[in-house]
Amino acid sequence: MGPFTSNPQVAWPGGKTFAFTIFDDPDFQTPARASAVYDLLADLGIKTTKGIWPGHPGIPPDKQWWTCLDPEYLKWTQSIQARGFEIGWHGASPQTSLREETRTGLERFRELFGHPPWTSSQHYDCLENVYWGNARLSGPAHRLLYRLLAPRQRNLFAGHIPGDPRYWSDLCRHQVKYVRNFVFSNINTLAMCPFMPYHDPDRPDVNYWYASSEGANVDSFNRTVSEAHQDRLEAEGGACIMYAHFAYRFAQDGVLNPRFRSLMERLSRKNGWFVPVSTLLDFLASTQPSTVLSHRQRRVLEHRWLMHKIRFGSA
């Protein structure tokens, strides 16, 4: 495969025309803020992935940053899993964790949900993130441009640096299968990153990376999944993995954003494959001739993401 194709030709399971899913980051999320969203998705048969923090005793529960140490939040999260949604990893805690705290969080995740985390997204402020900040990119030119675009994201992240007290990427390699990296505005995530999930030999402790489409809040989500974009995703036979925070105004006082509801209802009536993130990525991996990223592919992917970041300032 060359550095990019317009869109890989994928024969989706069950004769489906395209694939769609969501990774929902748990920032500021409570049952009251997101239950209505999950009720809608369950009713529509759109099964997605909900990120969580298992929490650890060093950081007590905070009503702004709920973790699974809160009994109400844990019960709600486990009920979501029982309805067919996937639970994913967003770190051990909303605050930076040391190695042993992350290890404890991974053990607690397995105890609570019955398996290690198959999918992950990294929380922007946690300094144990692996290959993050400048380490997301290769070469001095790309790293300099990134520092200019994201001055807060300096090279402070140390989860992949042996000997640092926050180091845990060896644990990531053994327990986490998929980690999110680049985010694009195009609804067809697969067209932007046609070789996902991919392994990057320069970042060996992540088994596979995946990309996402922009939907950090309800406004950007609705723009990305607009009617015209849905129709294009279907026509291209593509795959969309939305990046979202369901706490960010998708529902207020239990009432869903009407535009979001309408778009999800419309999407659900299409011939889409609506499965959690790991299910989609497992299938894509089975169709790839190779999951190892070449240096040329990485340079083009980084350039594409940086150009998007200049325009949209996404994650």
C-alpha cells in the first residue's frame, strides 16, 4: 500500500455498507450528564466505547472528575457494559499517576470489567502519557511546528521513558491493545488513516495506534456527523471512530441535544456496522496486508494531522 489511498475497499461484515463507532472520554462525566446519551445509543443499536478512570486510593473521588471509586458511577458504568458497550482506559486517574498507581489501576480495571483494557485514549494533562507531547511526532521540523501549535503540550510526558517514576509503557504493551493518537475533522477516519490499526516501530510499547474523527463537544460532533457527511461516509464505504466527550452538552438536565438526537436517529437507519472500537479495529487488523507503519507513511500522516491542527486546533 502506498502512503495513502483515497479509501481502502473493505467488505464489511453482514453486508454492511460502512462502520461507525465512538470513543467517549470521561472528562467531567456523571451519570446525570450522560445517561440519556447511552440510553439513546442503546435504543438505536449503536454500540460504542466508554472511557473510564478506575481510580486509585492516592486520589479520592472528585465530583468534577468521577472515577470508578465512586459506587454510583461504578454501578452505572458496569450497567453500560452489561448493555453491550465496551469500557476503555483513559488512564488510572484524571491526575498524573506514578508507575505503581497505574499498575494498581490496570489491576482494578480487570477486576471491575473482567478483562484488561482493549482500547485506550490518553488524558491530555496526565504526564504518564506514552509517546505524547513532542514524542507524538518524528523529526525536528514536525516537532517544532507542534510546539508552536500546542505550547502547553511540551515534552513533559514520560510514560515511555524507563527509569522515570511515571514509566509504564511496558505495562501498556502487555495489557492495552489499541491507543488513540491523531484526530481529524473528516468523518471517514479510515480515509485519513487507511492503515489503522498500525504498529509504529519507533514507538514499540504501543501495540497498535488508531485515529479518530473530531467530536470533542456536541457542536463539533454534530458538524462532523452532519447529514451530508453521513451520506459521504456511506458512499465511500468508510469507517468512522468519533472522538467525543458526552459530558460536553450532549444532554442537559437529562434532555438530549435535539440536533444530536436527530443525527443519531438518521445514522441508525442506514446500513451501518455499529460496533465498539476494539471490535472495529480487530476486524480492520484482519484485513490489513501489514500493520507495521513505514517511515514514509508516518511522515505523511503526521503532516496531514499538523495541517488539520493548524486549521482546526483539534486534539
